Amino acid sequence: MDAIERLRSQGKIRYFGVSYQRPPACQRIGACQLGVVDSVQVIYNIFDQSPEDELFAAVEAERVGVIVRVPLTRGP
């Protein structure tokens, strides 16, 4: 996280995000609460709605963006 903050202060990056396959919610929420994450990419669709359990409230509270991955899941 120190490296991210250093790159941000040098103007080399503007935003920083993380992408998760399916870790425990506490890891996703922890990343948001560190204050260096601007967005979180998670799987969210008709079959996997687990981000609703805790993550969505946490990102809203921390003003962190959400990028939804595989919203249409898999085709036939």
C-alpha cells in the first residue's frame, strides 16, 4: 500500500482498484477501509449475489466504486 500511495503522490496513478474472484467478505471490506482503494471489481449476477451481504454497504460507506464482473454469467 505504501508503493501505491507513493505512485499516487508522484502523479503516476490517479485511481487504484482491486479485483476479487471470491474471497471472504472481510477481505473485500478491509481493502475498502484502507483508504487507498478507489474501486472493487467483484462477481455479481443472478447466481452469485453474495456482495449484497456486506460489501455493497461497505463500499457505499467508504465511497468506493464497484465494477461488476460477469453480470450475465455464462451462456448456454
